Amino acid sequence: MRSESADLLQRGAQALGLEVIDQLPAFGRLLELLREGNTRLNLTALKTEEDIVLKHFVDSLTCLRGAYLEGALAVLDLGAGAGFPTFPLALVRPKLRFTPVDSTRKKIDFVRETASQLGLDQVTPLVGRAESLGQDAEHRGKYDRVVVRAVASLPVLAELALPLLREGGLLVAQKGNITAEELNAGRRAAGEVGGKVQVVDPFELPILGDARTLIVIEKHRPTPSKYPRREGVPTAQPLFWTPPPRQAR
Ligand code: SAH
């Protein structure tokens, strides 16, 4: 990693109250693997070092705001893609045990290979869809936390994530700007699947200043067995929510 990029990473982390000096070599290796994987697999739209450092690494680390991810917890990363937020979080919080899940096999193959290259034994990648895992006794109710970045609207996330949590577990969703309508639908959806929105924490991404919101939903009772509905239904017919039509380009 270039020294300018290492500086950015350190400044971004410091803005979040984190020290990453010991992890700089590992972040550098992650950057290399990501760029190499990207030319083969087209994993992420972000190509420059600066973009990857700020919009993947620092952005992922913002999930640590509010200290909902401290201690030896079982964490499922729902829709982890090329491994975000899993990798940055696993590098700075080695006690967390991660299950990054994605429905795309080539992405999870990359995550598995990268975890092994980085020596991250506490990362156990899994190919699958949240709708199926949520109805699978091996995974339903088994996680202390679900983290998610950039996957779906809040009502969809509530339906996909809450079944996977134990009672008392938390969904930690990192999003961009969230409209009052989406938040409102998310609150109602959370109630329907056994949860409650506990925290809505708007903030700015360090250095770039882009708007972000960390939303925390606590599971306080079991999720009714009909949730999650079958594959594709949570997204096609989100609970309490009609998604805005896609903007014509
Ligand atoms: N969290 C990553 C990737 C975001 S892209 C990041 O922040 O960079 C969204 C990813 O979610 C895609 O890779 C897609 O395959 C996955 N995904 C979407 N719906 C899913 C579902 N129901 N189950 C599992 N993975 C899903």
C-alpha cells in the first residue's frame, strides 16, 4: 500500500477512535488481493487505492460505532460480497467470529481464499441465501450479531436478519442516507419479525464526509416461523414498504 494510502487509513481509523498501525501490513495485503481478484472476477466497482481504503476499509470500520461489536461474538455478515465489512472488522477485532454469507459462489470463493491468505481462522465463509439459512436449524437463532452493508432496504434486512439472531442479538445495519419512509417501514417490519429499532445513528464517513446511518435492531422475541419467506419474496414484497420506482436514467 502506498504511504499516502496508509496515512488515509490511519486518519480514517483515528476519526473512529481506532488504532490500526499493527494491522497496516494486513490491510496492505488485503488491498493487493482485492485488486488482483478484481481484474479476474470484477468484484467491486472501486478501483483506486484511495477509494478502496476510504470506501471499503474505513467505511466498513464505521460498523464499530457505538460498540455493538465488542467481545467474543458470533457475527454473520449478510451479503458480504468480496468480504465487507467482514475483513476490516476481523483485522481490528480478532475475537469476533465471522460467517460472511453471500449467494454468489465466486465472491465467497474469493473471501475464503483471502481469509486463508490473511491467516484469519476466525472467518468461516458460506455460500447461501439468507432466506434459506433463516429457515435452516443450523443457522436460525444462532448468531449474536448480523452485520450488513449495502444489501437491501431496512424492511428487507429486518426479515432476512432477525430469524438468524438469538433473542437479545442485534442487527447492525450500515446504510447511506435513510428516508423517513424507509425507516418507518423498517420499524414496522422489525416489530413483525420479533425486533425493535433501538438506535438510529446518523454520521459522516471520515475524510470524505458522505452521509451514513448506523441502525441497530434488537431481537427481543422469537421470529414467527413463516419468516423469512421463500427466496426472493422479501425483496419483491418487502414488509410494510413499497420501494420507490427505480429512477429512469
Ligand atoms: N456487503 C458488501 C457487498 C454488497 S453488494 C459490501 O458492502 O461491499 C450486495 C451483496 O449481497 C451481493 O454480493 C449479493 O450477492 C448479496 N445478496 C443479496 N441478497 C442476498 C440474499 N438474500 N442472501 C445472500 N446474499 C445476498
